[in-house]
Amino acid sequence: RHRRLPPFIMTQTAEHHVHRVAEKRPKPPWDPFFDLGNADRELLCKRAPANGVEPEEMDDESEALVCEADGCNVVLRSHATYEAHYAAAHLHSCSVCGRTLPTCRLLSLHILESHDSFFAEMSKREPSFECLVEGCGRKFKGNYQRQVHLVDAHHFPKNLHFLFHPTQGNKRSGRGKRRKDKKQ
């Protein structure tokens, strides 16, 4: 994780801002407690361009970032690429099977549908497979009916297969599961 400086408030003078912040602190700004943070801030201020946009590429080879999440060890050359990598590869990752999904909601649905035995039993009795579109609210008896709904109602691509369950395995068993869903 990266520390971010709060955005400068343009409606107030810098002096007013410093005094207002200093009044809330139990320690004065020059207290040694703040030395490490002040050093980080000074370094960031020196590296940041005048327009406030973070530099895309780092200058120094020694400043490359290494992703250490779950032994990933991918080397990245900027904070922006690190953040993009982390969001895509680690942010919404299933702790059971390791699958990464694009949003927290899809991860929750994946865990529920793929790893929850209570859900497996309930889905046999009543429609339990929620539409993937947030706010839609429709539920289906199986993944196949949900996929048809996503294609017809929400214009998803027909070859959507990022939420198939681990038990479905390869394409052949996935096709068999869809046929079974169709009959329900």
C-alpha cells in the first residue's frame, strides 16, 4: 500500500490550513514523531511534477517495485502499474481456490456459488443464482439461465465464462452442466 498525501485545499491559504491541522494534533508539527512522515512527504514533493500528476515511469532502475503478495514477485516500474497489477491480480481474490474476480460483488457471488454447501442445497430448491449486474435483482435456477438473461437483458457477450464453478472443470463438463441447468 502507498501513503497518499491529502489534496491541497485551494479555497484556503496554506497558512490557515497548517494552523487548522496543527490545532487538531496532540503533538506539534515539529515533534520527532512526524520525522519519518515528513521525510516521505519531502521525497514525494521532490519527485512529483508541478501539475500534480504522478510520474508514469520511475527514473532509477533501483526503484522498481516488486509485488510480494502471495509470492507473486512481479517487477513493476511505477506506482500506477503496481496499483493496476494489484487490482487485477490480487484485490478480489478467492481465499479458497485463488481465482481473482473483477469486483467485490462478483467475488462474493463466486464464493457463495462455488464454495458454500448451504447455497448448493438451497439452489436445488429455489432460484438462487443472482444476476451479475448490480441492481438487477433477478435470481435463476442455474448458471445457464443466468447467462441467457445476461446476454438477452444486459447484452453481455455470448461466450461469457469467467464465473464458471471449479467443479465444472473443462469445457466438456461445463457443457454437460449447462444442459442439466437447461432442463431445470
